[in-house]
Amino acid sequence: MKKVYTDEQIVKIVRGAEVSGVTVKEYCREKGIHETTFYNWKKRFGTMEVEEVREYRSLQAENARLKRLLAERDLEIDAIKHVLKKKW
């Protein structure tokens, strides 16, 4: 089953690995995450604080919403162009 981690948990896990004193493999096993997940989090959120991660995620959601709106608008424009091409 896939577990969803909060922003605080992700930052805490990434920061905790730096000070744990054990290997990444052992640390990930303790936390119950896969090493690949850890390295993806570290690459994406390694230098960020909790607030920055929250802002990043909200910007991603806003970007996805705007892309959907743009796609819908493009479909509407194509439909209007198709209707206007017909000769009455």
C-alpha cells in the first residue's frame, strides 16, 4: 500500500538522514521507504524548508489547473473555428 507523506515528514526524513550516522540503506529501512524514493525526495526537496515545499506543491497544483484551463480553451477555439468554416 502506498503511503502519503506530509511535507513536514519528507523534510524531516531527508534532514534526518544527514545526521543519523548510518548508511542511507539502513536509514531508509528504518523509516520504511525505498532508497529510490529517498533520493528522489533529496533531489527535489533537499535544500528546501517545510514552507518552501508547501509553496512548491501549491505552485505545481496551480500550474496543473492552469494547463487544464488552457487545454479547455483551446478545444473551445477549435470547435468555434470548425463551426465558422461551414458555409451557411
